[in-house]
Amino acid sequence: MHLLTLIRTNYYLKIMARFLEKRMKRFLLGGIRYIVKAPAPETINNLVGIEKILIIRPNFRLGNALISTPVIDAFRERFPSARIDYLATDKTWPLLQQRPVDHFHLLSRTAILRPWQCLTLLRRLRAQRYDLAVQVSGGSTSGFIVTRLIGARYSMGSGKGHQRWYNIEAEGKSSHAYDAIVNLTRPLGVACRNRPLLQLTEQERNQAMTKIQQLVSLHSDHPSDTDFIAIFVGGHQNKRWPLAFWLMLIDAMEACKIRYVVFLGPEEFRLLAPIEQRLMSSLYGSLCPPLPIRHFAAVLGRARLLVTPDSGPMHLAAALDVATISLVRQKKSLAFVPREAYDTILWRPEISTVIDAIHANLDGQNATAPVQSASATNQPTQWVRTPPSAAPLHSSY
């Protein structure tokens, strides 16, 4: 097994690797603060000659990449003639396709073991002589390091503490990751969507429909009947739910005669055998095999509803305006879950509560009145059980 795969799939190795990574970044950050002086404050209207912009979000988690997508459109609207490049990772950049980006720079996960790749990337970025470097996440140490070392004429990001980090700093704290993106782009003076965004091609949509017909044909006598509930079994570390929970949910879906498709996350294949066995006698459920990320997104975009923990697919559904039922078991997840009027957040629910929420959501979709977003109607997100209040989101998302 490849070393990086072993680290990613082993809980204890992942914790150790994360600890070492944070210590190394903290060391580099301290050195940069000591060597490089704080930038002078500026305003957007005072910037001159903005012809090349670099948006910086080198994160390997799908949700973090998706959350940043509205930033691209906001900068394109504010600087329509500028070249806009994006620093992403080789894992997440497919989600950014079809956005108005001129060029992608990609950071590979192998750079963890081959640091000279990072140095090569930094030299390449410095050679571009960017006019404006935009650090999307205020809590990303690697993003901040890149912002300060590539030599852009101006920098922009979210302020943190009493020390100035960027020429243009977004002000205000956010209790939700989506709002943090809106705050970041507020100095631009343009509208910014407060929800991720993903654009699919017609070919991808058609390919998804073919796949869905294959998945549901075993349980339907009508090929055109492709309605289904998506269930994502996955999540990151303590955001996961145990196998017993998913097996009980599958049994409940069967009892309620609700058609569904189960998707497994890349770190959940240890659950493949028991879930496959439970679905062997299923009358309403199917297991979707692993798909390329954009193909998976297109299939998910056809779902009536997604039931998921706090995960990357949760943000995919938000980007595609698919209703979600978020299964929350950690307080920090409240700063990330979708919160439109058609989204539901369940705090450590019982299986019966999940089923009730599915029925309520489907009944709402079948209503004749159009569904409006929470931001337009000022309606609160539907809560089943009372969760703890979310702490303000200062940096990390």
C-alpha cells in the first residue's frame, strides 16, 4: 500500500501526520512573520494595474474547495478583463472546472514527501508576477505562506488577531463558512453567492442519467421513473457514523418503501461487505460503485434528497441546490452544514427521526408552492432536536 494511502486510511497515522504538519507550518509561519514585514493597508479602489490575480486555496478536502467557488465569480465580476489563476490541488481542481478561471496551478499530495515540488511551485508562481494574491481561507497556514512568498504587489484575505496580514483585510467574524466567503469578497463591492457553486456540462448530466437508470432499474418497472434518495456513508474522522446506524437506516428505508442509492466515501470501503450483504435482498436500494468526482456530482445532482454526515458530498449537494438532511454529531459541524429552507439539520438523531425528516422533505417538494431559500424568506433552517449554538467561525473552513 502506498505510504500516503496508508496515512490517509489509518486513524492514528492520520492524527500523527496532521500533528507533524501543523508543527512544521507553525515553524514556517513564525519565520515568515519575523523576516517579512507587515503589508501596508490598502483599499480595492486604490489598487492600480490589476491585470493578474491568483486565488489561493491549496486544500485537499472537497468541501473546502467547493466553499471557495463563489470567490472566483466575484473577482471575475469586479475585474472582468484581468487574468484570474487559481492555486488548487490535483484532487480538488475538477470541481472548479467550468468556473471563469484562466489557469490552474496544482499542488500534489506527493509534495508532502517531496518538498522540492513545493519550492518549484513557488518559483513558478513568483515568475508570474501577480498583481493581487487572494488568500481564501483565513485559517490556512499553507495558503498564507504562499501569499507572502510569491511576491504579489498586493495581497487580500481575512484579518486575524491584531497583526496585519494582508494589504486588504476582510472585516467581521462569521458563524458559518459560507458567510465567511461573503465577508471576504465584500470589499469588492459585488454580489457573492452564499452557497457553493458547481456547473455541470450537458454531457455529464446525460451520463449521470444513464448511470441512475442502471441503478434503479432493478427496483422499477418504469425506466423513466428515476427518483431516488441519496445516502452518503462517509465523513472525516469523528464526523462519521457507525456501521450499525447505516444498516438500520437501510432497513427503515426498505420498510417505508423508499427508493434509495447508497454511496460510500473513499475511506469507508471497510464497510463495503456488510452493506453489500444487506442490499442483496433489497427491494428499493442500490449501491453505487466508485465514480470519478464529477460523474459522482452529476449523479448526486439528480437526487431528490441527500442524507449525509458533515462531508464533501454535503457541500456538493449545496452547490447543486439539492436538498440535504445533515446528520450532525459535532458542534463544529454547525458552521458548515447547508442552511436553506429546504435543508434539514438533525442533531444526533434516532433512525425514526431521520425517516420522519425524509418524509417531511419529500412532502415539501411535492407541494404546489415554490420553495424559497432561507436567505430570501428569513425562515430559519428546520431543526429536529435542539443542537448547541455554533461558535463564531474565526478562520478554518
